[in-house]
Amino acid sequence: MSKLRLDIITIFPEYLEPLRHALLGKAIEQGIVSVGIHNLRDWATGSHKSVDSPPLGGGPGMVMKPEVWGPALDAVAAGRAGTEVSSAAPHRNDKPRHDDVADVAPRPYAPGEEDRSTPLLLVPTPAGVPFTQADAREWSREEHIVIACGRYEGIDQRVFEDAERRYRVREVSIGDYVLIGGEAAALVIAEAVTRLIPGVLGNTASHEEDSFSFGLLEAPSYTKPRVWRGIAAPEVLTSGDHSKVERWRREQSLRRTQKVRPDLIARAELSGEDQFALNARDFHLEVELREEPADWGKLLAAARKRLRKAGIEVRSVEANTAGGGRRIDVAGRSDLGEEDLRLAVATAVGATPPTSSGTGRQARWAIQSHE
């Protein structure tokens, strides 16, 4: 599998020091990624090594010169090495990786149909197309990425028009805000892309289950201890039931996304179970019957079956005969509206809704909630 070559052109090489640390540094150390930093001023002329000039047509700020950027991009496309980045410190490699222990084969993301015979040039700019997780996945298959870090009012647009002869040019934005320069964005993009390359993370599933990987935000995470400062972790996570855990995580992912990023929910492909998870609420209804049923066990079993058939998630259907009462407690989750839920429960227990004038096993609703 080919490794990624990442070249970054900047007027502040020191800003990119974080590339030498943590998993990025380890990826460099292991030969999965190689990084070269290029000081744009190496192509500037004059005693001041100026890289900017006032904008044509007037206006505030300065624009970075094409006669500096053009030769810089030419040289990097031709193979200029720049200053090679090394890991900040040796990493421990004595602990077996999860994928090695579990014998998990590399699962690189499938490449798109784009011709990759030329390097990919990324230009961080607020005027660019939003950078997404889908882009990170696609670019994790690249062999050569070059990032051009602009400053001031940006880079002369002709630089990118000219660069299209030897690069695939992409102007990208990491958010709807403005930074002083492109270096911070370059770090964001480098980390987002590099971590998806097989071998960088010890557990492939770590990024396959990330936020945005399936169009949704990731569910909340918890670890030991089970109770910390009086706050307990969700009980389901220590149940040992993996199917329940996965369902809980899916529901939490859906709810978090709906709350924080409803725009993602609107675009997501949701199953019937997903729709239920988003719209369902817990409820507890207590129904008092006017007549004693002939067989409580038969009535309760039939009620559970009817409730499930009505699409209601049943937690409990229990008789409450304390003090000579004839009550049925029903608890569960439902995405039905208040009145529809009451009708469904009444039908399930063979009772008449309280709005009816019928006789017989009529329901009297002592407690009702749908929250």
C-alpha cells in the first residue's frame, strides 16, 4: 500500500510543529506518512522577501503575489523535498495493536473515479467548499497532497488557474469563520485525513464508527468508574448485552444529531426503527376496569401482544389488585400522540376509552403521562 506524501507551503513553518506529535508523529516515524514543509519566502526576491502586494482595484489588506506562489507550486509538484518533518520523540511500539491481535486486515476506503496522476492541491479559504468527513475519507487514498497556506486577503486567483495544469485544485473551508491564515486549517485537514489511513489508528473501528461516518453524530462515551461524583453511567453499557448496547448507541446518536445538527437528520436515510427512536417517548398509564376479568393472566398476555402489534414498545403490563382494585399498569415507549396512545392501550386491555358512553369493562384513567 502506497504511503501519503504531504507537502505544506507557508510563511510560518513553525506553526506546523504539531505535525510532529501524537499519532501524526507516529505515522511519520512508521513511514506511513512523510511530510515536507516549504517556506514560501524561499521564492521571494528583494531584501525584504516580500510575498504580498496591494489588491488591484483598491480595498483593504494585501494579496499574496502570483510570482512567488507560482514558482513555489512548480517546485513542489516537481518533487522538491523541503524541510522533512520527523517525529518529536520516539514512540513506544512494544504494545500490540488491536488490529494485529485480532488479525484485522487493512480496510482502506475505496478510491473515487478521479484521475490521481497529478497531486491534489488543497487551498484553505473561507470562500471554499466545506470540508467534510467524506472528503477526509476520499483523500486518505491520495499519494500526494499539497496544502497552500494563504495569509492576508488571500492568494491571487490566477495562481490556482495556472496550478490546474499540474494539480487537481480544491479550495476548501473548514467552517463559516475567518482565520488569520491557512496553517490552522492545514493542521485540521492533515489530521482528519491521516487518521483514516490504514495503520495510523490501532483499531480500524475507531474511525469507522466516528461522528459523520454514517451521516450522524457519534453517541456519548463512558468509561470506568460506573459512578463518578454521583453520576452513574447508563446501565445498559454494563449489561453485557451487545445488541442492547448497539441499539442504545444508535438511539443516542440519533437524538444527539437531532438536537445539535438537525440538518444532518434531514439528509440521513432513516429506518423505521430510527424514526421510532427519534419520536418515541416514555409513558406510564394506569387503567382501572369497572369489571373483574375472568382470567387476569390471559388478559395481560393478550394486552401485551396487542400493544406490540400497535407499534408500542412494552416494558410492563401488570395487574394491580391491591385493596381490591381492578387496575392495570402499562409502561413503555411509543411514538403515538396522546389520544392515539390512550385509545391503543384501552383497546389492548379490552376496555372502552373514557370518552365512550359504553358499558362493560370501561377504563378509568387514574394516571396518564407521555413524556
